[in-house]
Amino acid sequence: MHDIRHHLSDALLLGHAAGALSEAFDLVVATHVSVCDDCRAKLGAYDALGGALLEDMPETAPASGSLAATLDRLPAEPPAAPAADADATFPEPLRRAVGGDLSSVRWRRIGGGVAQAVLTRDKDGASVRLLRIPAGVAVPDHGHNGAELTLVLRGAFHDEVDSFGRGDVEIADPALSHQPVAARGEDCICLAATDAPLRFNAFLPRLAQGLFGI
Amino acid sequence: MTGHDADVTTGDRDWAIEIRAVRDRRDQAAFARLFDHFAPRVKGFLIRGGASPSEAEDVMQEVMATLWRKSHMFDASRASLSTWIFTIARNRRIDMIRRTRRPEPEDLPWGPNPEPPQAEALALAQETDQLGRAIAELPDAQRQLIERAYFGELSHSEIAFETGLPLGTIKSRIRLALERLRRQMV
């Protein structure tokens, strides 16, 4: 694995630990943490904060017979944990969201050779999609009404801010307008989540926005 | 650390003994002790997060049943038991709201030696206890902000504050545990 240079922010890790993120952002966080032990350790510290709060929680008495009812729910044997798949391209949370690995993705072309697969979209406008950008190709210049998280799964891209390789996350705030360009040599595959629709800056891409489905 | 039920860390029980008894011997008495301590807290957490008493009772029973079913997944060098139960309860709360399973990081496969060093596990449990005391010493406004975030009362965009808590030692300890696990996986 390429050395990860761009990590999740403390606000995102705390938000994931606290359960305050959208499903779209949770998926990007869980996928990055699957490949980044620095962020996994930080998330563990924020989880520990939740554990300390639980320990201090005012108690609410269980219903009568609660323990017996819980024991009734137990199966005789614990189900086996799902096997980790060392050959997979996608970490497990992403395989679960896709319903398989990279070969199972149902890509839809959205122009310029770029393809996408929308994974989830919730009623508040948050969505998460896979993007496949051919080597050397640019995604249309765009800004965000909300934040955008982009995690590189394969290949690399660069934009006005920096360059991003496998495992890196770009956290773009609403003020950033950028045009990611895939590095030469290999198609770039990213997992991108937004918590509000994107804004395209040129007229033609604005037409393409309908095709993006966002 | 042998098998004494009265073993203590820093005033709290060492729950790792009970969870090992559940894992290794399916010990219902040990499970009952875990239930007595954690079930009322989990139910309180769920009610604070907006669940009705009957929903909270149902989800709490499911959380405690998960504790039994997944006892083999608990790694005391990466989380205290209260932390692990918190993550199960949090995930159940979100699953209930979303009606889908929340994305969670891939768990690391076990190496040839699944039993983590006791000293590491104990130190982590003690640090989680100390964290609880540090929370209690925070200024009220700061502590309430953290509680509101963890009890589901803040949106993502409202979570942009420093906790003001010494989380670095816990992070470093978990980082070391992960490195040990990665070495075993090679």
C-alpha cells in the first residue's frame, strides 16, 4: 500500500464514532479506516470516549424478565465471522455496499470517458458513488453546496489542492471549486461522497449534471 | 490475572474475565453479571438517543445478545469492554433509524495468537477509566457538547470542536496493538 498522506479529519472520525454522519460519509470513513491504521487508532480513541460516556450513563432499569428474554434470543452456537478476502480490491465495507468486488460494479458512462455507479442516496441529499476516471482525464470543474469526501481506491488524481494516491482522502469544503485530473498510467477509481448536490461551474457540465443524477 | 471475580482495575471490575468466561465456557452466570452492569446503561443510552422505552428494551436485549454471540470478536488490547459495548449499541441505534446495516471498517483477521498480552489490555481498560474521570472534570459546556454529539443530538456539521480530552495515550496504545496484529498476519 502506498503511504497514505491525506487522512480523515478529527471531526469526521469523531462524527463516525458518535454515529452522527450520513450513511454516505460513514461508507467513506469505514473504507479508509479499513486500510489506514493511523485513522483506525484515532477512531478507537473516539470510540473509547463513547465507552467512557456509556460507563457514566444514568441507568434505566430493564423490564422484568429482561435477562431471561435476552438469553432466549441466543443461538446455540455463534455464527461464524465472514472470512476476510485478501484478494479483493475493495475493503469489506465497500464490497458490502457494492454487493461484490470491483468486477460487480455496474458502471454508467457520464461523458468524457468518466463512469460512475451511485451506491446510496438518502433523503437529505447525501450520496456516495464510485467514479472511474480514465488516465489523464479531468472530471468537470465543480464546487459543492456541502462537503465532499473523495477516497482513492486505485490509481491517483491531482487537483488545484494537491495530489492524491491510493488510500488518500480529499476533504473538500463548500468553498472549494476544483477539477480533479486522473494521473497518467492507470485509470483512477474513487469513492466520492457528498452531503449535498454538486455545483458545476461551466454551462455544458451543468447539462451533464442531469446525467450525473445529483 | 487468574480467574478471580473480584479482580479490579482502578475501582471498576475487570470485565475481561466475564467476557472470556462467556466466550470460552458459555458461562451464563458471567453473562448475568455483565447484563446487570451494562444493560441498564445501554437502555439509558438508547432512551437518551430518542428511543421509546419499549424500543430501547428491545434494542438493548439485541445488543446484549450480540455481546454473547460475538464474544470471540472482542480484543481487549484494542478496546475496553465498555467501549466495545458502546460501539454495538451505537450501531444498533443507527441500524434502527436507517433500517440498513451501517458501514463499519473491515475487522482485522486474527493472527496465530489471538490472546493479546494481559498487560496491554489492562492498561487500555485503565486509560478508558481515566478518560471517564477526565470527562467529569471538563467545564460543563464542553462536556455537554461531547455528550450531545455522542447521544445523537448534533449533526455532522455541528461536530467541529476539540474535545479537550487527552486521547493521545489511548490512540498510541491502540496503534501498538494494531502493529502487533499486523506482524502476526504476515
